[in-house]
Amino acid sequence: MSGGITVQGQFVQHEEIIKYCHDILSSLELHGPIGLQVKMSEDNIFKILEINPRIQGTSISATGAGVNLPLLAVHQEYNDIDYESISINWGVRFSRYFNEVYY
């Protein structure tokens, strides 16, 4: 993280985190693109840092793992989505680089 922005990461298939997020979103009955941030506490329990009802800034990084989140959000809106057909390339790493441009 740099200034609250994720600059490096890896797409990891961690079933406990996936289930935790799924359970939260199911109980809240939210619709649309939702971003959840979780962190493991010192006693090894996952805790919510924040929930954002929008496309996250890092969402575009998922395209590197084979998932187009903005397109999925559109398909979800039209109830035209087959979740079983979504293939995620787990293990893909990403790095974001920002630099000033002067002109």
C-alpha cells in the first residue's frame, strides 16, 4: 500500500477469505460491484477493513488474472452471468506504477 492505494499484489485462492466475503455480501443483500478489504488480526481471524459499493481502483488489475470486473458488473445488472464459467488465473501478481508528468 502507498497512500491508501494498492501498488502490488497477488491473486490468491484463499477459500477462507472467499467464504468470509461471500457470507458478508449475502447477509447484506448488496447488488453491483462491491469492494471488500479484509486483514488477518493478530489472533488469525479475518476482519473487515472496509466495504465500498463501487468498482475499486485496483479492480482493473483483475484483468491480468483473466477477470473483467466492470464487464461482469454490466452482465450482473442484466442477470446475464454464469458464475461457473468465470476462470481466474490464481497466482498472478501485479504491480502498479504512478509517476508525475510535467508539461
